[in-house]
Amino acid sequence: MDILSLHRPSLRADDLTIIIPAYNEEAGIGRTLESLRDEPRLTGAKVIVISDGSSDRTAEIAKQHGATVIENWSNLGYGASLKRGIQRATTELIAWFDADGQHQPGDLADMVERIHREEAHAVIGARTTGSHVVKKRVLGKRIIKFAAEAAVGRKIPDVNCGLRVFRRVLLLRYVDLLPDGFSASTTSTLLFMKRNHHLVFHPIQTVERIGTSTVRQVRDGLRALHTILRITIMFNALRTFNWCSGLLIAAGLLYGVTVGLIKGGGFPVFAAMTTILGVQVFCLGLVCDQITAMRLAYLGSTSRDVDLAEQQAAAGKAA
């Protein structure tokens, strides 16, 4: 019996798998699973808990509450755990849900309703005023948000909220691009935005987590910025390198011409080296552009992905 099969549903949840990565979350995993069970609109949903090399009773408690448990042989990371859950799931919809009790099952149920109602490809939680905030992470989150918005060229209500719902057929397209660490959330947001999928941000409220967080502010923040740069180059390689190349060439020529005209000393070596470096960066951009084009071709065209997801959405509504 599923842990969510005790109540009469008000929406179809049997096409939903809730994936919960958990690393040493024995303090919160039981209450998290109980709260999901007590949300009547999620009745029938499947729950997969990935115990990410936990050294405590996380896996044991999850099994006691009736969840399907996958145990990683070591601490592989948040994203790696999500990927194992995604590959195990067989339902049309996949939800990511944290094990620490900060997310509300009612918000998840609202998001499932919304992905059906609006035929969206993904619904991502957007934490609103009143949500619990870890003050020491505010600056880092703002930097990441600024970099992510610069990468996609538009506002993002919430870059890395851990509560989100996807259509599985689309998420599988990008599973190999998800990093193993905490920046998997940021990566999925940017991928769905850059691929022009129908992405909806849904306002949610979060509460203070149960237990101790394993997030390392500096380390994981730098990894998130690296992820943003990687995604930016993947979709805009030539433009990204062109900016750098143009600045170097312009600086080299301006310095060289200025020194040559004013001091009459000819074109300086430093200016020539800067200009040549700019040309090399441009050539590197061309190579990267070809490599990323081949990688994106492997993922398949956006239109084909979208058509397939819409067909599944239509079939689900008809059923």
C-alpha cells in the first residue's frame, strides 16, 4: 500500500512520483512523509526516497512509512540522488520535494493541479514574503539570481527552490545535464527557460527546516555560478565569447593606436598581444559553438519535445 493511499483524492495523483533526496535526515524524513500522506489531494502518488549514503536511520524510517527507498552506496550528492529517482520513476509527472520539512504538501498539490490545468511543462515553487530565510545565505542567493537572470535575459522569481513538478518525458531529455550537487535545481530552471518550455512559477511558503543543513555556502555557491556559466555557454557560446573577444581586440587596438599616434613609438607589443588574444578567444568561441550545437542536437529539437509533452498532457486530460 502506498503511503498516500489512506484518503479520498480530489485530483488525479496516481500519475505523480514524488522524489525526496535525503542525506542524514532522520530528524525530518518521518514527519515529511506523514505530511504528504495527510494531504488528501496527493492520494495515490508514489514516493521515492533516495538515502544518499546516510549514516543514520533515514532509510529505515522512510521504509517504515511505506516509501520506496533507494540507498546510494556513498554520499553522491543532491543532483545524483535526483537522477536515480528520475530514472526509477514511470509516471507522467515527477515532483522534487525536500526531506527536511520546509515544504508544504498543500503547495505541491496546488502545483500538480496547476500543471494539469495550464498544460504546463514544469511548475517551480517561488518562495514568497514570509518564507523562512537563512540570513547568511541572502547575499549569495542574490548573486546567483543576478547571474541566472543575466544568462537567460529575463526575470526569474526563484532560481533554485527545491519544490518543483515536471513532465517526465521532458525532464528525461536533460537528466544527463544535471550536476550531481545542489545546483541541479538551478540547472533545471535554466534549461527549461533556455529551451523555451512552458514554465510556470507558483508562489509557495517555506518554514524552517528540521535538522542541520548540509549546504556549504561558499562551495555550493561557486558551483551554482559555474553551472550558470556552463548553461550560458551551452546555449550562447558564440555571443558569450564574442563579448570577451570584442573587449580584448578593442582594448588592444585602442591602446596600440593611442600610443603610436601620441608617442610615435609604433604599435606596442602589449597591444599586439592583447589584440591577438582577442582573435584567439573569438576562434575558441567558434569551436565551442560547434560543440554545443552537436550536444543540443543530441537532446532533440525543442518543438519535438514540446509536441510530445503536449500529447501526453492532452491524453491525461482525456483520461
